[in-house]
Amino acid sequence: MKILMIGDIYGRTGRDAVEKHLPELRREHAPDLVIANCDNAAHGAGVTLALAKELYGLGIDLLTGGDHVWAQRDLLPHLDREPFVLRPLNFPDGTPGRGAHIVKTKDGKDVLVMHALGRVFDDQLTDNPFHVIDKLLQKYLLGKNMAAIVLDFHAEATSEKNAMGLFLDGRISAVVGTHTHIPTADAHILKKGTAFMTDLGMTGDYDSIIGADKDVPLNFFKTGLKFERFKPAEGEATLCGAVIEIDDKTGLAKTITPVRKGGILGL
């Protein structure tokens, strides 16, 4: 089995990159499942229901959110009825939506997709992601009732992501990070067989400050003053992500291959 995971889609230019490059990636890697982070898809903050449906139409099977998942109010009433848009698993009980979903591949294999939010440098009132994921994995077991299990860990601190990878090594197929918008060079298989990458990177314009047009954030760093809202950069985007190949018998990872298409980072 192969799973393609795409990093944070940022604004229109990120959506355009998915439309342009996903068909090529499908031909090249033949993934059984495509998962993408959409935390910045709607002008840099969250995703609307219409844009989620647009991304499904481009060939994405499931979307994960992040700290901006509540930014677009029109999505909130649909989160309980829209299982293919995940909010972080570790928000308290009663929060709209869900943080995990089982997706069935075309050949009938069950894949558990989990999405959690880190707590280091984040002030949202979330539960401990390690405890919440551990509890969920009492029910879903790799290689037994799940053919594969993957986690999008949306977190700021590289240390927290690293710790999560080691915590889940051998228990799930892959732990990949999102949120920092910079692709890391550490894609590898951990000792017990879980694929890991600290951050998939952003699907957006890299001639920017992590996706935003340079002028406003640069002025903020220079002066400490912010008189305008950030807006997405509008140059050609690079699609960043990774393809994970998973053993059909064990559910553990065989390879993890970073992908970058288009823009100034395209390989």
C-alpha cells in the first residue's frame, strides 16, 4: 500500500499546485490514498465547505485541519456530518467534528487516519495528545483490525513531534508533522518500523514568509507593529509532502519518500 500525504495547502496558489501536480504524482507513485492538510487553504486560515469539496474533486481522499480549523464558520455545522475533514483529535469531548476516521481503500483495506494538535508553544485548550492517541490505539491495532494507521501531528516544536514519533514507533505506520510550513530533511524509518518526518512542508509559494506575502510580516519583525492582516503570497507554489510505502502484512512502513513539485523548491 502507498499513501501520499500533502503538507499544509496555503491559499489559492497552494490549491492551484494541487490541481497541477497531483495527477503527475498519482501517475508516478500510484497511491492508494491521498491525505492533505488544509489548515490554510482558505486565504491562509482554515477551509470552507466549498473549498473542501473542491479539493475532494482534485483527488484528495481526506483532509486534516489544525489550529485554524475553526477559522471558517461555514464549516462548523458540517464537521459532524463531514467525516473527511478532521479537526484535531485532542480537543475536548463535545467539540464539533472528529479527529480520526477510517478510510477504506479501493481494494478494501481499512486505514485509520488520526490528526492531533501539539501543545508546546500553542495556547489552545487541548488535551494531552499522547494520552488521547494512546487511548484510541487500545481499540485499533496495526496489522490486526487496521491495515495501516497514520498520524498528521500538527505541532510547532520539533522536539514534541520527535517525541510523538518515538512514542508511536512500531504501533502505527507513519507519523508526519505539519504546521511549520518548512519541509524537513529527516524522513526515515524509525527502529520499530514507523515512518517519520518532522514536517512535510507547505504547499504554497515559498517566495514568502511561511506562505504569507512578505511585506506585512517583514515589517512586523522589523518594527513590532502590525497594521495590516497577513495575506497569502501569490507566486507559483511548490507542492510538498511524502509518499509512504506500507507492508501489506505488518502495516509497518517500508519506505518514506519526500516529494516536491513546482515552484522554487521543486525537485
